[in-house]
Amino acid sequence: MEKTKIGFVGSGVAAQLHARNLKLFPEVEISAFCDISEKIAQSLAKEFGGKTYQKYDEMIKKEKLDAVYICTPPTIRIEPIEMASERGLPIFLEKPLATTLEEGKKIVRAVEKAGVNFQIGYQSRFQPAVKRARDIIANGSMGLITTFYGEYWADLPAAPWWSHRAEGGGQVIEQATHIFDLARFLMGDVDSVFSKFDYSIHKNVKDFDVEDSAITILSFKSGVKGCITNTCNYWGTRAFVEGRVVGSEASMIVKPFDVEVLIFKKLKLPQPWWAVRPPGPEHLENNLIDGYYNEDRVFIDSIVQKDKSRLVDALEACKTLALTTAAYKSSKTKSEVKVDSNIL
Ligand SMILES: NC(=O)c1ccc[n+]([C@@H]2O[C@H](COP(=O)([O-])OP(=O)(O)OC[C@H]3O[C@@H](n4cnc5c(N)ncnc54)[C@H](O)[C@@H]3O)[C@@H](O)[C@H]2O)c1
């Protein structure tokens, strides 16, 4: 059987995570790792096989690849994407699509023009628990949905580029993008946002110019009202990421990183209600199926089966980028900002 040959552009944390999954797929061969740091590329090649390169153009030209994984910091995107697209290579790109909407739109145009398969790394969308939550919201059993509340509370990522806005884009655009994307996935598109960003904790730290925390009010096109808070100063044992949805017949907690969905159904409680201990929530899903594994599986299948239908494509990624960049703009202008829906 002819193997599907993969080349990595960027060989850091995210690349390692995907390489681990790809190694489990018998029909996949990792052909090459590229990184500006030879040492980093070599360390992954030692673990997973493949040649090493320091320049992605060389790797893309020399290797007979069937697809590329682009796992570079968020400002290093457009050139490898255009190069791969021009050669008709399917692309897996780690989130976020870009750090500016202008570049995001450029990527959408390049990928759509070439017609290549494209998958963005929003792994939560590939967790059965999250899909189940979305189906329940869509089937109407929660009644009239009024409210979404999301949290992305984490500590500082180790990557050296992360704390520089010019290199990473800031927490909302780079990291909390996961919860903004979840909000869109569950509730639909957002019409406008009003955000306040705070820079106080690291204000005297050299080379640190991204927000420490932020709060964003979201007005969804459906009429649902929402709020997202995020911080990179949460010293829990792991990131705390949750979405809460309130409907007239039930409320729900979606924990995309813990792969869990809880539902609280409306009850007819005896009066006075505060004297009653209501039954706990119903656990709808609590499984350990890994979204990263699933998104890789779907991407590889899309190449072999020539079927784009299950991919989270560049246009979808750009709609989330339009939302997070609107939040950033709102924090700067101190005003409500309309989310750009004119992507193409
Ligand atoms: N979906 C997720 O949960 C998840 C998790 C981790 C990272 N990510 C995303 O993956 C991307 C990379 O993050 P990371 O944590 O792996 O960062 P990292 O710093 O660990 O890895 C990035 C690598 O890219 C290399 N690089 C930089 N410029 C390059 C170039 N021009 N050519 C080739 N290589 C180059 C760097 O040397 C570095 O080794 C980011 O966009 C991040 O948001 C997503």
C-alpha cells in the first residue's frame, strides 16, 4: 500500500503532538521535519523518523509529500501555505489561522483558489462530547437558548514567542481562540463584541506586551447574549476551559478539555425551592476520546478519500479570527465592534 507522506513545517510542541498520532496510523509515513532549529527538527526525526530540513521551501520542493502539517508560531503562515497550495498539497494548520484578519483572508483565498484540503487545529470540535452538546442545542430540547458563558483560564505557555503580540497575537487571538471557536460552534456567528483587556500583572516585565486577562461581551446573531473571560495567570493544575449554555428548559456545562458535558434539566421543585437539594446534573458524555487524535484521523481520511466534508476549513477558521480580532479592536477603541462577516 502506498503510504501518505507527511512533512512538518515547525517541529515544536504542536508538531510532536500530531506526530505521535500519525505514528499510530499504519498508512502514514512521516517523511520530514523542518525547523529553523536543526536540533529541534533532529530530535523529532530521531523519535518519529524522516529527514530534516531548516528551510520549508527546500523540504516542500525536494520531498514527494502528500500533505504538510504547519505548526509554526502564528505569524509564520502565509508563505508555507501558499507554497503548499500551489503544489496542490493538503494542509493541516495549527490554530490560529493568523494574527490579523487581513492575513487570514489572504490564506482563505490562497487555499480556496488551489482547492486543497485544509484542516485547522480546533481539536475541541472533534470531541464526541462537544458534538453531542451541539446536537442537543440544535435539536431544540433545551428550549429557547438565551445565554453563553465561556472561560479560558490558563497559565503562561512556554513558547518564547508567546508573550510578544507581534509574534503570537496575544491570548485572545492565539490561545483563548479555542473558547471563542467553541462559542461559535455551539451558538452560531457573533454580530458584535465589546471587550476590555487588562495588562496589569506583566506591565513591568520586559518583552511582555500581551493581555494578562480579558472580558468580552458577545451579541450572537441569533439574539443569544454571551460573555467570555480569559486569563494567562491561572495557576491551577491545568487549564480551566468551560462553556455554559442556558436555555428555557435546561442548562448545560461543556468541558472541552475534560471531554465532559453535564446537563441540568428544568425541574418542578416544591416550594420553598431553596430548602430542597435538587438532583445533580446528568452526565451526558464523559469519555477520553482525544480531539487531537480525531482531527488527525479526519484529516488523513480526507486525503485518502478525497472528501473535504468533515474538515474545519480555512473559511471557518477565518470566521473565528474575525471574532477574536474584533475583540482586540474593541479593547483598543473602547467601543462595541461589529464582527466582519465579509471574509471572501
Ligand atoms: N491546538 C492546540 O491545542 C495547540 C497546542 C499547542 C500549540 N498549538 C499551536 O501550534 C503552533 C505552534 O505552537 P508550539 O507550541 O508548537 O510552538 P513551539 O515554539 O514549540 O514550536 C514552533 C516551532 O516552529 C519553529 N519555527 C519558527 N519559525 C520557523 C520557520 N520559518 N520555519 C520552520 N520552523 C520554524 C520554531 O523553531 C519552533 O521549534 C501555534 O500556532 C500554537 O497556537 C496548538
